[in-house]
Amino acid sequence: MGIITKGILGGFSGTVGTVVGSTWRGIEYMRSRPIFSKNRQFTPAQLDQQLKFGLVTRFTQTISDLLNLTYKRYAQRQTGRNSAVSYLLQHAVTGSSPDFQIDYPKVLISRGTLLGAKEAAVAAGPGSLITFTWSNNAGAGRAKTSDKAVVLVHCPELQQSRYAVTTATRSSGTASLEATGFNGHTVHTWLGFISENHQLVANSVYTGALVL
């Protein structure tokens, strides 16, 4: 049953006959009610796309809030996370059906026109502490000393991530992140930058894999 929320000339939510009314990000819209067939047969290409989509979706679910910030430049009438899913499907999935995998070195956890990290590296410290380092390249392009470091650690085995938009700046050359709970596992790491006002974002750099 559909519910009219703004009078007879307004939008509605729910289903009326074969029409579904809803809103998305404040935009009212109508679409046809989907028709499902129990006997529908998917093509091999469609099945492969479903496998890839599930793979990327599981990864991005662990960093949704971060992607909504670091991909917002490319989020045209969609969320930053959805934009990231589209990018990763095109550029960061490898392997053959049905054994698709994420190609972690090709993953961008932040994306934009700001200058990225120079000479980025990562090292495991005591306990679950991970330390990122880089060279200060402020002054080149629009890079500023006040740009904040964005760091991410992902554990495929546990399907979990740890990340932070840190207080460390481009000029400080180092930032740390606690990867609590990842000890004994292989993790993948990335470093990016975002401007102090969060308006400019740099393409992230893959800083490698570690065994904690």
C-alpha cells in the first residue's frame, strides 16, 4: 500500500499497483515494480559480476564511513561508498571465475586531485601498533603542511578494517594506528591525505602487507 505524504500532488512512498514510490537523498522518485521469475537463469557473465560485486561489497562495508568522505568528489547522486565500489569493480578485482580476489595494491581507499604521499612506508611495531612514514612534499601542487594523514589497515581473513583520519599532518612525516585484534594475521595497509577542511583528497598509496 502506498502512502501519500504531501497531498494528492505530492510524492508517495510504498507500492500502488505496478508503481513503487520512494525517496533517495531527499529526491522523490517512482519506478516500476520489479517482476521476479523463480525460473530465471543468469548468464555466466551475470554470475561472475555477482561474485565480483559481493567481493567488493564485503570489503567496502568495513570502511563505509571513510569512503563516504574520501570518495565524495566522485559521488554524483550516489554515496562515496557506491562510487568506490564502482571504481574497485573496474580496477581492483583479479582472478578467474569463480575464484575472484581483490587486487589490494590497486585499491584506492581515497581518491582525488590532491598530491599523494611520497616515499611512503609502513612497519609493525610492538603489540598491534603499525607506523606509517613518508617524506614531506608540502608546497608541490596544492599540498599543504596541514594536510591530514589517512591510514587504513585491512585483514582479509577476519574481514575487518581499522582506519583513522589522523591528527598527523603531511609535514610530520609519521602516523600510527592500533590494529587491535589482528595479531597473527596478514594485513594490507594504505596511506592517503585529506586537506584540513576535508575538501581536497589525495589518491591513496598502497604501503604493503604485514604479518602482525
